[in-house]
Amino acid sequence: MENAPGPDDHAEPKEPPHEREGEDRGVPDAATVGPSGPELHDQVGHEALAGSAAGDTGVASDTVGAPPAVPESDQPVTSKPTYRPEPAGAFGPWRTDIPPHAERPESPAGWDRAVDLEAAPGVIPDIAEIYVPDDLRAAIEDAMAKYPDRRSAVIPALHAAQAVHGWCSPEAIYQVAAVMQVTPAFLSSIASFYDQFNEEPVGSRPVYVCTGVACIPQHPKRVFDALREEAKKQDLEDTEIREFECLGACDMAPMASVAGRYIGPLDPSDAPEIVRAIKDGEKPLPGRGLEDSDYRLPWGGRA
């Protein structure tokens, strides 16, 4: 048996690892750079890196890239437009993503209009140049005096202006802006956000039927539909009857707010009497309003 080499046996010196023949020294060979020929390109038309997926495909550059565009005439039609065309400069197309039973399907004014970057910056109106009714000015100043930051009084100030003008008209916005010393755009951003501010003329007598999630099991939509139908029968004018998301009176559902007076629980059969009282300027359903001293829920107790 041949003895194993001892300490006195000397082997030939080995080559350093970086000098071995055929060893990979980090230089790409033909297997990693792809075949010789024209430069390969990736899927977006840029030159591919050596060793990249695009460089390894071996596909000619004229067959690599984005698929050809499909002519418009060959594209499938997903739906037929159901909205009427709008003229140039309009606020935007009519909404097509709202269920057929929804009220006010049109887009809010201005939401789809591009910003005019060339327009002059917002200017705070000069109180000396804007006429403001004395009562409105006093109400706004009284609201500002209650807060350390005058801008915190925007909501009560807009409510005061809407009570005078019937809606948040441009004139009303400018009057509030002049007293509060803010830009009209700042006020418009608030008025357009909150549901109880009207940026278009509406009836002076608001009737809100709560159709929030908590009221839905009590079928408030039936009450709303009955009120709308009865208003047409009795030719009720200057009154806005609309659904409201939540009025915060779930225990008396279905309910409504008539000029700020909460009444309920309601039934569709109450609609004729409610409309008649509004038309005659009377308090609808005495004894069934939340503010009435003798108000009681049908099952006993107060709301």
C-alpha cells in the first residue's frame, strides 16, 4: 500500500485561483451575451443589458416590442353612452355611475373644470367696497368673536348668509369674505363640501327626510316618495323636499326635519297633513315634534 505523502514531500505549487485556465473571470462569454448580430432590445425599445432576459432571448430586434395597436373600429364596445353630450366649456359630462333612482345625477358645478393657471390669485374683498346688510355683518362678527381664529366661524357665518339670501350665492359669499377677511375661494370650498349649504337657489322651506343606514329598516324612502307626490298634488311651492343622509334621530325613525323641526315616527299616510300644514304656514303634526313638550314616542317615553 502506497504511503500517504509526508511533511517532507513537496507538491508542485498550485496556480492562483485567478490564473487558472478557463476560469470565469467575470467577463461575459457568448452564452451570456446572446448571439452575435444586431443589438437586441427589450420590451420598451431600450437597449438590453448583457446577460439580461431581453439579451438572452436570441430574438431579432424587429420582432420584440409592444404589440401593435388595435384599430378603434376593431375594439369591442363595452357600453352605449346614455348621457347627453355637453357643449364646449361645460362643467363636465353627466354622471353615468349613479343608479337610475338617484336624485340629482348631474356632476357638481365646477368639479370637472380644469384649473385656470393663468387666472389672477384670489383677492380678499375690501369691506369698504362691498355692501353687507347690518344684521348679517353683526351675526358674522358675533360668530368670529367666539373663536381665537376667525376662520373657525366660517360655518355659522355661511349659515347666517344663507338665511339672508336663501342660498350661498356669489353675492353672499363675497359679503362673508369681506367681513371675515378671507378669500371667496376659501368659503366656496367649505360651502361645496357640506350638504346643508346650497350653491344653487332652492325653496326657502327645507324638508329633509332621513334615509341614513340606521333608518333604512323603517323604510324612510316610502315617506319621502309620499311627501314628493303629495307636494305635487297640492301644488306646494317654495319648498325643497329631499333625502338626507343622517339627521341623528334614529330612535324616532322614520323621521323628517321640517324647517329644522324634527317630527316622527312618520308613515306615508302622514304626507297629506304635513304638506297641508307647510302650505298654510302651520306647525306640522303638533305633539309629534321633538321640541313639543307633550311629545311621546308611540311605545312610550321621549326620544
